[in-house]
Amino acid sequence: MTVALWLMGMPFLQALTISTGVKIAVALLELRRLPTPADEPPA
């Protein structure tokens, strides 16, 4: 069901999914680069 809806809205949803995925990936990479705060134990 989800795949069918995704395929139906391919032009818009695919771009949205890719952009969101890229933003998340970049955010995770940036968080890994940052030093871990003393008040937060490393996950």
C-alpha cells in the first residue's frame, strides 16, 4: 500500500524523500564530527 502510494506520487514524493534522506545523512555526519558534550554520554 505504501509503495503504491509512493509510486503514484513519484515525481513529488521521490524528490521529497531523497532531499529528506540527504538532509538526515548530512546531519548525522555533522553530529559525528562534533565532539560529544560532557553532559551527554555517547550513544
